[in-house]
Amino acid sequence: MKILILAMFLLQEPALLPIQQGPNNPPSVNGWKKVTEIHLELKNVIKSGEKTMTATSIVGSFRVLQNPELESEFVFMVSKYPPLTFVPQLLQSAENTRDEMVVAENYFQKVKQEKLKEMIKFSDTILLIKWRESKDLRTGETILLGPIENWLLNQQGKWIFESTNDKTIKRELVSEEDLLLGFKFSLKENYHILRLNMSHLGGEK
Amino acid sequence: MRHQIKVFILIVFLLILNGCAKKVLMKYAETDTIKMCEENFYSKFYMHFSENEKNEFKEIKTLGECQIFIDTFWQKRDTDPSTSENEYKTLLEKRVEDIEKEVLFQNMDTAGFAFKASDGFKGDPAKIYMLHGAPDFTKKIEGHTFVNLMVWIYGDENGKHRYRFLFYQKNSIQYVIFWPQWNGWIAIEEISKDFVELDAVYEELIQNEGEIFLISMISFSDNSNITPDKALKPPKPASEIAKELAPKIKTETPKTEEIVVANSFNSTIPAEFSYEITNDKLILKLEIKHEDLDWILKNNELVSELFIKTIVWDKDQKHEEEHNINIVSTKQKITEKNSFFFFESKPITLESEIVKASIYIKNNQKYNSWIEEIKR
């Protein structure tokens, strides 16, 4: 259900940016089929004078891709792009009808998609998890086939690789005081933070 | 001769009258343009024209200009720009069709009411119908002591009456709008037939379950902020509403065109973070390779604009620093692998054993961030 709700933020097929080549670098996934794409969103309640409003920030996205030549092979890929924050206008809600709100939302969704497309041009892949799966013939359940390969771009700009049998990558919400700041992806002691720019939130905390 | 003069004057008078009846809004337009624009378009949708659009419309001369005006008129009102259909145009065209097909004529509650008999698109009922569409509730009443009445009610999201439009039949022909009166008896007097006691009018309305007519005579809406004036104003075009209500978008604007030398990433600045504690004093340190920054040309020099923000939380204290630094370099230095920019925060005297530090750097649209727990 959560996936379904988040899938509302699906984009129209932006081109995948190639991952730089290097000794520890993840494999190229160009040409892989997109299974799903979800934007990493944060919501913060901010104060402006007497009023409060909820600002939405988008700091990146994750995609699940499938190898078209080996359908049991998948990657989970996290992209980081310059953060976007949408701050609602202060409204006299009693004056605005529900129809007007719907109209404003329709126009906003279009602008939002266009802006996201623009930002995705400036994205970097910071995490890639590759795995293979198969079906258990007895139970019909999906099972992991072989190791999970994890690549994380650390803060020094170097790819860290780790092959494991379990989920190793950790995702945490990062907050500062009362604000949700972003997401931290870690592979052991290495991490990469996708975060919003605090100045975009404006208002007073 | 006198008779001929009288006939001549009468003909001239009738001609003038005829001219007045066909008042032309488009002063400079050709006949076919008037037909297409004024008769087929304006006469139906005029209630949705803003004052500016009316003025613009008056100046139209050719069919081409008219077509551009109509296209823009609809485009501005499209309620969902992401679909190919213009939902608002479809909605208003349906209202025109309803009026032309006299949809209320066979409606149980408004049986016998025809827009045509109430001056067609120029009449009050059509004006309201074009503005607000089919009412949520309608009722018509024929009285002995009062003129025929009809009420149209539009509800809001909470089930309350947003608008109550009351019409009365003038001269036993057309329905015209009745504006609510503060004084109920004055209102009743206005709808009563000649030589009738006002009490009798009131009684007849009550006996015929006409309370809604009595309410509509004195009150227009359940929401005291809504006035008849507001309800008759042309609705704001969707694009205007969107401009007023849409959230503000805040983001980084990449200086792509100004960048002379860029790092190899799109949104990341690779950097090394470290810290040093000497005699209870904490210093946060950053080390950034020149090649890992974006550079612009300023007064013949290569400049990298770097923003650094550090925060250290120690017990109840918050030590915050912000720096806007312009690093100056040369192309040769930038490409050298061991050319660095170093940053050190001001020393912070530590009180706790463990403090939390947050570091954020930004250069062009690229950034990096650290959140660390530092143990003394």
C-alpha cells in the first residue's frame, strides 16, 4: 500500500546517468528495465508568523531496475540530486473552495514534475544494491539467490564495495532539532547523506 | 402630409429601437467576426469574462484575432493542464447545451420553467446557470397571494447552503433574480400581488412548505462572508488560481553556463572531514581537492564559491558558524592532484564528553554533509 501511495510520485522515464568507472565502481545498469521509482520526500511543519504550514522537500529517489537479459537479477539504486522544497502559500482557507484547491494542485503537480525532471539531470548515483532471486518451487516464495552486492559512494567520492549474505545497507532518517533533514545511507563506517538545504525552509523554526 | 410625417417619425423611432436591441460590443469588427465571436461566443460565455477580457474583446477586428482570443480564453481556464482535454471548456459547453435543451423544463421541481421565456442567455437564470451550473436543489411555487417564485440552492462541501438564488416571475413572464432584504416584511411586500395582506402571503407560503422561499428572501448564504455580489463575479481562471495558491518552489539553480571547470559529479562535492581536540578545544576540519569543486571565471581569475555551515551541540549550547568563501586558483593548480582547500572551524571549548556535529558544504548546486558524534 505504501508503495502504491509513493508510486504516485513516479516520473516519466528520465535517462539514467552513467556511473563513473573505477576499480570498486558498480556495474553499468544502462538499458535495465525500471520496475519502480520513488522519490525520497520529507515533510516539515514550519512556522511563518502566526501560521504553520507543511513544506515538502525532495532530496533524491530510489529505483528498482531489472536486468532485461537475466530477469531474476535486480538492482536497487539511490540517486541524489539538488534538493527541492515546496513551500505552500499562506491561505485564507475559508475563502478558497475545494475546487480551487484541486485546480491549484493540478497545476502544481505539472510544475513539480517539470522541476524534478530538471533536477534529475544533476543527479549522482550514490548507492547500488544488486541481487538475484528465484522462486522456491515447494512454497512458491521468492528467495535470494547468491550474495547481495553493495556499492556506496562515500563522502570522499570513492565507491566502497561489500558482498554480503544479508541486508547490510542501513537507511536512517536524519534530523536536526525539530526538522527532518534527510536520509543517511550507510555501509559499515561509510555513509552518504541526502539532505535538504535548511535555507529553503525559510520561516522561523 | 402630417400623417406621412408621423409614420416617418415612427419608422425612425423603431429603427433606433431596433439598433438599441442589437447592441454591438465589438465596435470595429466585420460582420462575420461579430457573428462568430459576439453572437456565438460572447453571448453565451460573457458571465465568465473579466473586465480586461471584455475590453480586449471589444477591440477585436478579424476572425483570426477572435480565434486567438477564444483559444487563450479556454487555455487560461483549463483546470488540469496535464490532460489533453480542457475540462472547464467541456463543463461550460455542457451548461450551454443544458440551457438550450431547457433541462429544467421537465424537472419535477421546476416544471414549466424555460430559460427562453426568461430572456435566454441574457436572463438572470441563464446567468446563474452559466456561472454555477445545475443547482443542487430547486423548488418552484405558484401562489394566489404572491407572484410565482423559484429557488435554486447550491451547497458547499459541508452540506451548507453556499448560495440561495431566489427568482420571481415578473409580469407573469420572465423570472428575474430577487435580492434578499434585511427586513422580511419588505421582502414579502415585494413579491405579494396587489391588494393582498402581507400576513396572507406569509400564511400561504408556510402552508405550502415555502419556508425556503422565506429564508431566501432575507438571507443569501449560510456563510456570512458570501454576498450576492461575490456570487455573480466571473470565476477566476484556473491559471490565475494556480498562480495564487501554488506552493513556492525553492531549489538550487545550477550555474551551468558560468562554470569553467567542474568536478566530475553532478550533485556531490567529495571532501574529507576530520576533527581535532586539544585541551578540550574542538576544531572541525575539511579538506577539499581543488579538482572536486566547480570554478567560475571572475575578473580573469578562477573562483570557487563555497558555503560552509557547521553546528556543534554541546549540552544546551549550540555553536553555529556560517562561511561564504571565495577560493581563488589557477587552471593548472586545479588539475594538480594534490592541490587542496583547507578549512578549520573556530575552536569550541567542550563541556560534554560526547558532542554532536553537523557539517554542510555547498558549491554551485552540489553539496556534501556529515553528522558525527564526537567523543572527547
